[in-house]
Amino acid sequence: MFLFIWREKKVDLIRAGDVSTFYWCVINTALPGYIREHLAGNSVDYGVTDTLYGLGACLASLLLPTIAKRFKSQKLVLFLFFLATILGAGLVFNQQLSLAAIYIFILGSVDPTIRTLIHTKVTELVPDNLLGSLMTFWNVVNLIFQFGANYSTGKLMDAVGAKWGFSVYAGLMLVGCVIFLSIQKTYRKSKKA
């Protein structure tokens, strides 16, 4: 599996996939403190906002087949990474609970879409006999990244305030955007674009 990834120059696509699967955990870490401390909300506000993320994900699952037919997946992924970066940065400076709820709903639509499009591309590029090993490796690496991202987010929030947890999210999405920009050639090589 590692030889295939290295030989076929798929390492960057795998890295983009890694970023696309662990950033959502930062939202789970940042959101409760953000709602309570930064926006002076309560547990109901948090529950509603968190539910809106899930509703956004449900909406994305319904709309993705239609959207994927209209836009090239590489341009869509790049746009979504950029949008998520802007929304994450916007949450840092936001002062309104209603606007935060809208941003979180949109991120709920964006995050799973990025993940689904990149995972689909990886399954097109990797031979069937290596897909299980690759996904196992990918999940182990993601668990390590999730721990690091969550821990860093929590420490940052404790040190400088809950709103800055979303700066970690925005930073991760920017890294994903940069990695994805750097792998456009690899991404286009699969059967479907």
C-alpha cells in the first residue's frame, strides 16, 4: 500500500483527505464554549446550533448528487475549502447568536461535502485490493490528528478565549485549501473529474 501511494504520487491526495476528515472535530470542541462564553448563550442555544450543523449535513447529502453533476468536483472542493475558511474566520469575529447558527448550518453542509468528494476521488484512484489498508491507515492518522487538533483548540480557548477555537478551524481549512491547490494535477488524473 505505501509503495503504491509513493509510486503513484498519491501522497498529497491522501494528505488532503486527512485534513478533510478531522477538521470537523474542532467544531465539536469549540462550539460549546463559543456559544456560552463568547455569545452568552445557554444550553438550548448550543443544542439548536449543534442541531443546525446536523441539518446542514443532511441537506448536503440530499443536494450533493445534483451539485456534483453541475460543477467539476475539483473546483467545488476548492470553493468549499475557501468558503469554510472564510466562515471559520467569520465566527471568530461574530457577535450574534443568530449569525453563528447560520454559519454553523452552512458549515454543516460544507464539511461533509468536502469529505465525500475527496473520499470518492481516493476510491477512484486506489486499487480495490489496497483500499481497506489505505482506509485503515487513513483512520489511524486521523485519530492522531484529531487528538492534536482538539487538544490545541482546547488549550487555545482556555488561554485566550472560546472564540479563538474557530481560528484553529479556519487555519485547518486554509491548510486543506493550500494542499488541495498543490494537488490539482493528481486530482484530475482519476476517471471522473
